[in-house]
Amino acid sequence: MKNWQAGLLAAGFIALTASGAGAQTLRVGLQEDPDLLDPDLARSFVGRIVFTSLCDKLVDLGPDLDFVPQLATEWSWSPDNKALTLKLRQGVTFHDGEPFNAEAVKFNIERSLTLPGSTRRSEIAAVTSVDVVDPYTVRLNLSEPFAPLLAALSDRAGMMISPKAAREAGENFSRAPVCSGPYKFVERVAQDRIVLEKFPQHWNASAYPLERVSYLPIPDTTVRLANLQSGGLDIIERTAPADLPTVRGDSSLRLEQATSLGYQGITLNVGNGPRAEQPLGKDPKVREAFELAIDRTIVNQVGFEGEHTVGNQPVAPTNPYYAKSVPVPERDVERAKKLLEEAGHGRVKVELMTPNAPDSLRVAEVIQALAGEAGFDVSVNATEFATGLDRQTRGDFEAFLIGWSGRADPDGNIHIFVSCKGGLNDGKYCNPKVDEHLNAARTTTDAEARKAEYAKAAELYLADRQRIYMYHQNWFWAMTAALEGFKPHPDGMIRLEGVSLKK
């Protein structure tokens, strides 16, 4: 079935079910269907949106990217920065009625470090042991100073799940996750909906007026907006830039926005299995030619009405950790052709895998046209999002048009993707000198020293082109004017504290 037909069916489902929703049921339109609902195994952006309501974290991020208490009420570093002590909130229970305490934190951190397939392992790899100081105090001991730890604990590595439920469910935990957030899991129908309902025993339950939340994946941005306009949805994430004039001109809708912490680009398979054995994966000159064939400004203009920010690094040009020594390269078709000639290639075939969302397909087609002018025959392979992530992990790709939602600390945008043993280094890029600089940046809390290390690393991995960074999204949330209390955050999450719907 074609995407637009599937989208219309989804729209019909929402229209039929909307009338049965209560006044305090929020319907959220997602761009994709999340992957596994297990904080240690999950890797999708939309999964994080669901987790924000389902699983409380040790710490959270405020709108200004400051760390704020959640399950930990206060924290402190040891004098040598090799231990982090957290005081925990008392009176918290998991959705299965089990108590939250220091033993639960110890279980969760150790699970993140040891669970087979954990994508959190490299984020908190510096943690060597966890001490239960008292029932509501826990100390994380580190092998060396690790500046990004708090940032990691403000995301999935800091999400707390019920130890009892995890032990009982084993590898099936993601089918019915048990956390301690303001909403508990009710059901999931793949490619259709994820439903949560209010958890009355939550420590801050009075701050969450909504009784129920339904997350509905609709890849087609036009269909998502149509459902919002018709009343079938209450809020949609990642509103397409082309739809912004419509939202801004509709008095029944409201628009909120924030600058993203993440990036969008093309991950290249340079060492993950047989599919890396092709010119783009093995020849640095071919990769350089491919980048020079792309005009980032054209991609932004054609793909997003110029609403996003052009860039060439894991952080935006406005970020203090942006390496100014490696600016955005200009498009140079003649230089690209010359590089292919020097490398001994005629026209080079490239399979570009992309999520099947309309904006991703549009960008892929722009890249296809631009690269074609320089000597690349790009075939676009549109793939369901979660399937694409699985193929990327297995190395079943040559180039994947994919991004990262971003982290408050630059380490979260770089180390896990670029270091030799990074948990999300699916292209299997490895440069030991890059690792030296990235690891050095982790050991100091001095901002200038960290900037210097990140700049040295960038000069190396950007030249290797293990990934071609193209632009940084601006988040756009379109919502019904009846929605009150929503606060935009740079991490792109939909936080429901204080959010309600006018009757």
C-alpha cells in the first residue's frame, strides 16, 4: 500500500475514535512508530517522547538546558570528580507498586551496563560500581572523571524501571514496560497506537491533569496536520516546515518551537560487514566527492523552506562546542568529479536508505539529483523507520539518511557514534586518535579544555567522513488552541506536566 493511502486509513481511524476520547485524553501525532519500549534497548526519538510520560529519570532538563531534580532531589561530585552522590526522592513507587529506592537505582545502572544489546552502556561506561549509601542515597563510582554523566542521567540511562518487573519479564520487558512516571502503560498496537493512563500514585500526580495519552504514529506530515485540523489529534511533533504557514494562519491552532540539540545527516557504512565493501565505504576520496556534491543550503530550502539550520558537525554552528576550524564546505561539483577520476572510478552507485516519511523522502530526492551531477547514481530505498534502524545495526546498508535528536552535553552527540566501540557506531568507523581526544574531553569539567579536545577530534573524523552532517532541525509543535500549559524544550520532548485541554 502506498504511504499516502496508509496515511488516509490512519486518518480515518483517528476520526472514528476521536469522538470516544474523554475531555482530558491527549492524542499525540508521532512521525514514526517507536522501537522497543525499554530504556536500555531503545534508540528512536519518538520512543523518547513516549518515555517522557512513562519513565521518570534521576534528573531532567529544564527549558534552558539546566539540570533539574526528578527522582534525584540533589547531587554532588567528590573532590576528585570520580564519584557522583545522589539523594533520592522518597515516597516514590513504580507502576507495579514496588518501592523506588537506592537498591532500585543500583539495579537500573547495573542493567544499563550489563544487559546484552544495551545502547546505554557506552553512555555511562565510566561507572565501575554503585554503592547503596543508605535507602535513599546512592553513589556512582567512576573509573575516571566523566563530565557528561549528569547529561546521560537526564535521558534514557537515568530512566528507572521496576527491578521486579524487569526480572520477571526478562527479554519481554518492552512489551509491557513498568516504570515510575506520571502515566503507566496500557497497550501497544504496532504501527497504530501506544496508550498510557494516569498513574494516581505518582509522586507529583496533581501536576498532570490529563487522564490518558494516546500516541499515534502517522508518517505522512500532511495527514498528521489534517487530523489536527479536524480534531482527531491534539498535538503533532515535527510539523513540516511547508505546513507552517497553514498552522500560523489557522486561529484554531497554535504553534510552539525550539532550536534542536541534534543533527540530521547521512551515516556511511565504512566497516560494518560485506555492504561496506563498496567505493563509498572504502575510499575516502569517494566520500569526499559525495560530500562536495551536496549543497546543504539547497537541501534546506527545497526540503524545509529554509526553516532549519545548515551545519556540518554534530553540533550547530551556534553551539559553543562547534569546531570553527572546520567550517561548512561549499558545494564543488568539478572537484567532486576530479576526486572520482583520481580514485579510478567512473560513475559510482550508491544505495541511500531513508525513512519513508515525506520530508525524508524529499531530502533523499534532492541528494539524488545533486549527487547525480557529480557522478553518483543514487538509488533511494524508502524503509519503515524501525526497520531501517534494525538494518543499520546489522550493517545492511551503504548510506542511511538519519539523524539524532541531540543531547545537552556534546559528548552525547559524538562519542556514542564516532568512537571505535560507540554503542551507536553502526558504520563501524574507528580512528584511535579520535578516541583519544573524545576520551580526554570526558575527563575534565573545564569548558575551554573540552572545546579544544572536541575541535581536535572534529578535524580528524570530519576529514574521514564517517558521517556527512547536513543540517540541524528546529522543532515545531502544532497543537489545538485548546491545549494549555505546553512548554517547548530544546530536546524536542513533549512534557505533560501542567498540560491540560480546555473543555
